[in-house]
Amino acid sequence: MRQNGCVTRILVTGANGYIGAHVVTALLRAGVTVLAADRSADAVSRYPKGVIPVEGDIFADPERLFERAGEVDTVLHLAWEKGFVHNDPVHIRRLPDHLRFFEAAISAGVTHLVALGTMHEVGYHEGAIDESTPTNPRSLYGIAKDALRRSLGVVTDGKGVSVQWLRCYYIYGDDQRGNSIFGKIAAAAQAGQKEFPFTSGKNRYDFIEVGELAEQIAAVSLQREVTGIINCCTGEPVSLADEVEAYIARHGYDITLAYGAFPDRAYDSPGVWGDAGKIKQILAARS
């Protein structure tokens, strides 16, 4: 299939992960050729029909991985170890490996790099986050992501490589695979728990369902006109209490929230969300 005048072969890392599995499905629906980097020599059963597994370790030997993959138009880098554990030292230890992977992609002739970022690069902030919002991360996860984003700008400078950095916010859905408060409430309800200890729930966040997020990521990956930092989000702040109450009602769980059981964390913003201008432009161009 041709997207923007060129044959699209997208190599996806983290294709079997919480977000990646949904992104792969979205890309297949778009009709592109999806290659999945995988350390296993027998990886066919991991992916939907049509995905082409490419054996290789993206950190140990990325150069060999790209040799096996053949022609690649776009790299979509979703893989990230311990993404739910924000202060695990592995985030910093793996940083050089992520950069080496991108350098191998550039050396292999890939001219379109898409990487998954996070709102945690910004640190404490009140209001909308756009691409010019200063970053001051307060976790090892945020620090590593921010450093990778900056480093990617340096290694691609002047090389004719299109770069898109996807900044994600509060993700829910597919809760058995995730590690959000929604999954914890689902598990508590299914275990017969009638009350769930909660904060005040007043903080407002930008919530997005993982399937919707996957469609946004796929849409970004299939175009090169809009580049740089792109917020994958709704752009609409909703209070944690309202979102969780709606989730409980949607699923018919017989459980109530014990407001105030936990104090609100002092370092959490009372309200933070993404500026959705760029992603709306991209989605509008597809419709």
C-alpha cells in the first residue's frame, strides 16, 4: 500500500505490549506492512495474521535486526522496559541502548522515526501541555524519555530524517494488561470487594482509551507532514472522580469509592492535559 507516495513498511518495537498490540491492529487495518521486532525465533503466534516477525534483539544487535528486516520506511519505537515503574534505575541504564537502536535505524537508511514519549517528561505543570512547554521531569522514567527525545534531535540533525515524538497522557482500557487505577478497581470488583480506597478525586487529567490512542499513533505514523512533538490525547481534562465513577458505571461493578482514604499527592498537578491541536489536524486529514 502507498501512503504519501511511498510504499509503507513499518517496523514496530514493543508490538506485543500493552499499547503496541493495539497499534499493530490499527496499522493492519490501514493496510500497511507491519514488521514486528522480536527476540524469539518462533514469534509468529504472538501476533495477528499478516504481521511479519523479525528476529533480533533491538538492544544487543540492532544492526543485524535491520539487515534481517530489509527495506523499512518507518520505525515505530514503542518498546520500553518497566514503563509502569517510574523510578526503576533501568530507565537510565537502557538509555544508551535506545539511542543506539535509532542510530542503527538511520544507518540502515530509515528516514522516518516515530517514538513514544510521555507527559512525565514535563514534570509538574498546571494547564495544557504543548510542544513548547518546558520539561522538568521528576522521575527516572521522565528523565530518560526526555533525554532520549533530546538526543534523537541531535543524531538526526541534518540527515533528512523525519521525527515524531508522541507524548501520551492517562491511558485506560484493556485493563488486564495495564497497570492503571482502572485495572485495580476492576480486579477489586471482580474479587467481591465493595469499597475501594480513593483520594479526593479532584485532580483533572487527560484520559484516553488505549484503542483510541492506538488509532492516533497509527495515524501519526502514516504521515510525515506534521512532525516534532505531537500530543496523543483528547485535549479534554476530566476529574479523576468523574472518570472512575463513569468507568464503574460502564462496567456495572458493585463497588463504591471511599473518598479521602488516601491523601492527594502533593506533587500531582490539580489539572494537566495535552494540547490536541496537532493530533486533530492529523486525524482530520485522514477523514
